[in-house]
Amino acid sequence: MKANQGKTLLLTLEFPPYKGGIAKYYENLANYWPTGDLFVLADNIWGGTDSEKIKFRPLRNKYLRPRWLPALWYLSQELKYARAGQVIVGQILPLGKAAYFLSKFIKFKYSVVLHGLDFSLAVKTKAKRKITGKILSRADKIICANNYTANLVKSFALNLSDKITVVNPGIEPSFVRNPQRVRELKEKNNLNDKIILFGLGHLVARKGFDQVIKAVAAINSSLPRISYAIGGSGPEKENLIKLTDSLSPEIKNKIIFLGQLSDADRWAWLELCDIFIMTSRNLNGDFEGFGTVYLEANLAGKPIIAGDSGGVRDAVINNINGILVDSENLPEISQAIIKLAADPALRQALGEQGKRRTVENFNAKKQVEKLYHQLIS
């Protein structure tokens, strides 16, 4: 069976309304695909849409074996419906299996996008390594969201190097400031005349929120005006609250748990903070693939303190748009906070340099165009 070579189908488990950097990466593809002929087939666990080009289907079934069998069926149907000759595989496992096996019977090309943890999990066991090697060897292109993952893939199989290209995530190059909401949040949280640290993300262990809480406690005597606001929710929230509760009342009052934020409040906190901090670390192969929130903080003109792990170096360049620290080294994290808190001029310089870099190098539309040209080359 032969499919039309002109159209492209994105096959993914993560797509809006699901939140997160990977879902946003694929939303950008759908929004900015240059030729307008990208169709999306996404897992239906996250919701639905009325768009004719975006279809939500149950791509996994825990009762079936193999679990990815539904993805194979729906992919075969959408290849006929969309008349696509090219598939972008959003998750190598399990979706790469569907593309790999189907490509033996239907003529189409597929490319695999890798972000970080998805690849780490795909090579955890001997059986997974074997099928992962087959999927990547048959792929037309391998798109990595960061250089760290690209190097992992090259180490996994040297014969894949010619297929690999790096296309970082992008973001919209502007946002609307909301000074009234900023004032309201400062008043509500008693943050006037404070040095405000802000962290934002899914509350999981690798994000390093616990290390920042410990650092705030360690530097309290030298920086009594410090406050740390944490936005987001997740499985580590209870542990973070327990850690905070174990501290003295004086320090406990400096830690603010904001919960899940609206988009408007997300940007308001980025606007009102003095330093954005997220000291992500590598925990047994679970690492930050990139961190688009670092770009968002820079877009707001704020300096960053980031953990030097995973793909973070693509987003943060030490002493250019922020400070990279060893995410397991508490004194180093503490010193970075003290350094930026004591130097408003340095905060401003790093924030301004970061904003220019984000606007020039990480425009969402340009990043999608870059990926598009890599796939058609």
C-alpha cells in the first residue's frame, strides 16, 4: 500500500489540553507547520477538539497485549484518511513500535522526536534496547530536543549519527505585562521589599525544589529579606511541605506554595520575581530535557539559576542568561542566590541578555520551520 508523500501526520501521546513542555512542543508544530498540511493523531486521555486536523483516539489499552496495538490500528486508518507519506513519532515507546511495524506494509517515512526521559526509558532493559535500535535504524530522521539527548543517542549507536539533528523548543516571543496583578500578588503574599525567588513546574523530585528550600534555610541569616514562591503541583508536593514544616517558623514563612497557576498568574509571577530558580538534576536517567520555563523567565527579563544537568545547557548559558550550578551542591546553590540577590546590576544584565537570546534564537515559529526543513531535506 502506498501513501501520498505530501502530507505529514504527528503521532503523539501528549498534546493540549495536556500541560507540559512536550505537549507545547507538539502544539507549536500544529500551529506553525509551514505548509498547513500537518494532521495530528493524539491519545484521547487528555481531551478532544473540533478541529478536523486533530483527532484524539485511544492509542493505548492496558487490557490489550501488546498495549500499543490500538496505536497501530489508528495510525493505519489515519494514514489512509490524511493520505500522509510522513509520520512524526512523538514518543519512541510505545508509538515507535506502531510506526516501525506498519512501515513494513505501508509505504511511508517516519521520524522520531526524542526529548530526554523518553529515550532513557527506552533503553532501560535489553528488550527495550533491541526494539529501540530497530525503530531508530528504520527511521528517516531522529530529531532531538537538546544536545544532551543527541549525544546519548550517538553513544547508543554510532551508525545513527547522520540521522540526528537538534531542534530546541521555542516559545512565543512576547507576553502582556500585568502591573495591577503584580501589585495584587505582592500585597497578598506580603512580598513588598523582598528579594523574590520563583520556581515553577511539575513538582517531581528531579526539579530540585527541595534543594532550593534547603538553600533558603541555609542563607537566612545573610539574606533575611529572601522569599521563595513555588508554582505548580505534583507528586512531590507533600514531601516539599513536610520539608518546609520541619524548618523554623521564621524560615517556613518564607516559602510560599502557590499551587497550579493560571496562565495570567504564571506570567505575573515571572514578572514580579527577582530571580527564577529551578535546580533540576539527573535522577537515574530522569533529567530535564530542556526547560522552556527558563526561556519564559528570560522573556520576562529575569536571570536564572539552573541545575547543570540534562539538556539545560541548551536553555541556560552560564554567566550569559543565568548561573548554572551543581544541583546536588547546596553551598553552590546558596552562593548563586547570594551573588544575584546582592547585585541588581548583574540580575538586570543577565535578564536582558536572556531576553535578547530568547527572542532571537527560540522563536516558536522559526523552530518549527527549522524542524520542517530538516524533515524534508
